[in-house]
Amino acid sequence: MTKKETIRDRLIRRFYTKFKPTADRKGTMRSLAANGQRPEILIISCIDSRVSASMIFKAEPGEMLNHRHIAGLVPPYDPAWEKTGAVLPAIAASIEFAIRDLKVGTVIVKGHTHCGGIRAYIEGTAGSAVRSWMENAGPIMDRLDRSQDSEALLRQAERECVKCSFHNLLTYPAIRSARKENALVVEAWIHNIEDSVLLHLDPAQGEFIEMEENEAPALSPVESR
Ligand SMILES: [Zn+2]
């Protein structure tokens, strides 16, 4: 009887049969190891298995930094963190490292539809750790229209969560000083997973606007390969 392949076996096989031969042939990873990475963007998103930025944007090694946690939520920066010597949330270190050290020029917080973390929070079924983390989005609870059906309510909560994260992002010192120097673009996006559509937040209107394929410039011959 053949042994059933586990997820662990599958990953090891994929690494050595798919990733490594390409990396070795192109020399990409060797060059990135020798010369360091120069990513241009930090993407903050949910840990959900359907929304990885590297996956949906077909990222190349070295191209983007990913910070992922439940709902991609960004808590507001608290100056007291530094004074009390408290351990800062991981997101604070990721933002600082991306902007101060790696000089990325773009930060995007990317939410998604059908977010399990947000659903658990608004429906009151979240475990204690998830609930505690989602309290960072506490102010959104007052803005929700509870007269809607549960799916419409979840869509509204997802949008409010991303808006909340976007405004909180602007409170981080590294982001504030890079924006002062016009060295940083900060945006908030939502990935509709059901129909693979991307929307971006218009901060002035507080509305999400669908992005069309023709908003993107034509691919270079290299990218379109
Ligand atoms: Zn999620």
C-alpha cells in the first residue's frame, strides 16, 4: 500500500521539483542573496489562504514585502509604545523596516471579501486571541448597519476595516515622514475573491472604486511572457 502524501511531502516535492530548478537556472536567488533585496512595495493583507499578494500578483522573488495577519488590520500607532518599552506589534516593525531600511515607495493595505476573521468578530464567535486583535477595529462596530442581511453586513464590515487600517497607517512615524518628503504612496485596496476584482479606496469620498484592467499600463515584453 502506498503511503498517502501529506501536505508536508507535497511542499518539499514542489520546492525541489518546481522552485529550485527555476531558481538555479535563472540564478535569481543567488543574485538576490549576494546583492540583497530591493522590493518596491509593502503589502499588508490577511493570512487567508485565498488572498496571498505574491500569489494574486504573480510576484517575482525580491519584488514585494508581505506582512500578513488576521484581516490585514493595522492598529493605530501609539507613541506610548516607545516610552513604556513595551513590545511593539509586529506590524510596527514591518512598516519601519520596509520604509526606513528598504525605502519602499508604496504601501498598500489589502482587505478581501469573505474574511473569516472579520465574520467571527462581528458575529461574536471569535476566539479570545482573534477577538483581542480585532478590537483594533473596534470603532467600525458603531458604523455598521445591522438591519442588512448577514452577507451585506460582512461586506460593509470588510470595507470599514480596510478604511480603518488605511487611516491608522498614516499615524506611523516612518509613514508620516516619508509622506512629508513625497517619497511614499499609501493606498487601501479590497480584493473581491468571488469574482477576482480589485477596488481601491478614494479617501476623499470614503468609497471603494473598482479598478479596471485598462488602468494598468500595457505589460512590457518581459512581464507579458
Ligand atoms: Zn481575512
